[in-house]
Amino acid sequence: MVDTSRLTIVVKGVPVAGSADGYSASVPKIFLFGGNPYLYWSAVKVGASPNGHIGLNVTTRGIALAQESGGTHRLWASGSVGSALPAFSSASSEVLGLGSNAISNGAADGFDVQVVGSNIFLTAGIGGKGCADPGDPMYGCYRLQVRSSSTPLGTGIFNSSLVTSPTFPFNPNAYSKIFAVPGGTKTMMGAYYSPALNGSPQPSNAYSSTGVLRYATNPATYTVGTTDSTPLPVPTFAANYLSTIFPTIQRFVIQCSSSNPLPSASDGSCYSGVTRVCQNQGYENGGFLQDYASGAGHVACVRSGKSTLYFVNISALTALHSSCTITTMISNACASAINRYCQNAGFAGGYGPLEFVNPTVQLTCVKSTVATIILTNFTALSGQQPSCTQTSTQPSVCNTATSLLCRSMGYIGGFGIVEIAGSAAQIGCIKGSVVASRDERSAEQYASMDQDRWARGADKTVPSIRSATPTSSLS
């Protein structure tokens, strides 16, 4: 039973004035340092997507605590005695913020605090955009790191100081904490999940076991450094089929709707979101939305080297198909124009738009080693998706038909109908067994994407506690 007369709400979630965004406060961590009490919490930024509110990113914030001078001497945020502090108040400090690369720029979620002498150790789940919870299919999502600081408050005090030895598991983790077991030995325990690799090699510090795991650790012997040695995603194959979910795509482009991914010829939100998901996972030349249903959005992603990303003026595409304009980018006309542009440049074909801002369109041209153009008909397409017919060729249904037909023939996916002639159609199919050669990866530059959206979700339950077993020794 809770004595409500002694209960205080120290930090509260709040909406952002004049915005659909807001902040929640969760996972409280109270500790003593220098004889004074402090509170850290996970501050989740929440935004409104077409399908409801989702988390965008999470950081860790902190405050000093102060006691009431009278009454029951309850604890409050220092400087805010008697009232709850807003979750993202400037009176608090962002003690652990987001990183700058693809596997650290979305989650900095503190789980536990341990004070060892003059050092404060914060265990945390670190991840990149699209990493909503430890079970999300993103490389490096919620991997465990232990951060260090010699002071309890200040902006970014844990940002550039992390434990480099021992090496902690690459697996996604939830609420890993350091405990003292009988006899005084220290152990780390938390929930661990199988890592999503999305085509990249598995780092050596990955556990083969999953579930609630524990393993020995000793904070007194930790070595602290400034460099995160986690490898960035570098996919092995030139193209790959990834299973994802629409909330992940929405964290890159929040306007993408799972209930209507391609609402009009001028709305490329989901195409942009898919492109950014692929690029975040190491596929520089973006990708194409495949079949989708019940919140799942499957994508085919392509590396550079056997493909090239182009920035094209819309006038060049209109010249190839008069109905392709900046307001009809999500259409059969523009799919044809993009494919023709790529074939004129000597490629097997191409897809897009990846992104477009008048008058520039991003598109990807693929070599025959990665993709092929196949002649088919609407009988075959409608057999995969009944709504895709000779008289109803909208990309919203025919992209799915194309993907399913390509996959039925052994390809990993497709990039839509690229030409139509009566009952006949040409479709683009993507191959998935081509190894990406480091030597032939192109050095073309692609746009810097606005990737400031991220989210986290509810943790999954795992049933039993077991000793952890790494796939190889952890130092």
C-alpha cells in the first residue's frame, strides 16, 4: 500500500506548447553522491504521426533533489519544491544525450546508476533512429553501454566517457543493472534479445543466449575511454530485403501513414522514409517499399558500387514521359521516366523517387548484376494482388503485386511497373545474392537527410534467467 500523503510527483510528462510534440518521464533512477540525493530519468520525446503518437527519441536527464522544510519532508526537484518539474525543463540537465552517427543518434536511455568511489556509472541502451525498443529490427539497437562521470549534473557529462573494457554485449538489452550477489560479487543482469543485423556481419561481442541473462562484472576494474568501438553497419550484399514496421519508417519521416502509404501522386513521405531507413542501415542508395499490411512495411535496400544515386532535374524526367511532373512523382509515368533515364545511362533500370524537392529528384540506377527488367502481364500481377489490373495500375497496389511476383520468381523484391503496353507490363526485380565489393563501392555523395526522429516502445517480456554465453569471448 502506498501512503499518498508522503507521495510526490517529482517530474511529469508535458505537451510542448504550440506543437503536437510532448515529453514523458520514465525509468527513474535515484542515487546518492557526495551525501546528496539526485534523480535521473528517461525523457522520451513524443510526436503525432498519422496513426497516433509515437516516440521520436529518448535522452537521459537529471536534477538534484531537495527536501521539504516541514510536514512529511518529502523530496522534490531542487528549486521546484512543492510542484512537479516538467520532463524537459531547462532546470534539469541532459546528462546523456544523442550521438552523431547512425547507431547512436536516436536512443540514450539510462537504466541504472552505480556510484563507485568518485565515479558515477550509468548503464544505458544506445541506438540509432528507428530503434523504438530492444526488439526493433535495427542494427545496434539498444546495445548496452556503461557511461562514466565524476560529477552528477551537467550537460552531456556522460556523452564522451564510456567503459571500454570490459566489452559489453552487442545484443539489444533492457534495464541492465549491476547487482551484488551473496558474498559481495557483482553481476550485471538484464533482458537481452537477438540482434538485428540487416545484412551486416555480427560483431564478436554478441551473445548467443537471449532472455533474462546475468554475467559477472566488476565496476572497480572498469577502464574508461572516449571511443565507441562498435562497428557501423556495413552490409555484405549489394541488395537486401528487410522486414520492418511502419513506426520505424515514421521515425524517419513522421508523415508516412501505415493506413495509406501512397495516398496521392504528390506524397512521397513513405518513399523518403524507406530511403532513410535503408541508408541508416548502410545501404547508401536507398530502397523501395515492398508489400505492406497490418503495420509491417517490408523494404528492399541497395548498396552503392553496383548502383548509383543521381540527382536529376524534373525537366529531364518530363522529357522522357510527358505525364511525369513534380506533382505526379508517385505514378506509373514517373516510374517509367526514371527507368528510362537509367537505361539511357547504361543501367539495367532504376527506381525512385527516393526524395524530391522541386525541381530536384533523387533516383537510383542499378546494374544488371543487381536488378533486371522482366516482361509480364496483368494476369500474373493480379494473381498476386487482385486490385492490380490493366484498368487499375496505381502504385499503391501494383507495387505490392510486383514485389510478390518478383519474390515468387526467386528475387528479393521489386521496384514496381516500369512500362505498360495494353495487357503487358515490364516490372523491375531486385536480385539478392550479389556480394558488395568494397573496391567497387562508388564515392558519390548523397543528400544529408533530416534524421532527427526516433522512437522507443514497450519492452517485451522474457521468461527465465540464465547465465549469458557470448558467441566469442568478451574482454
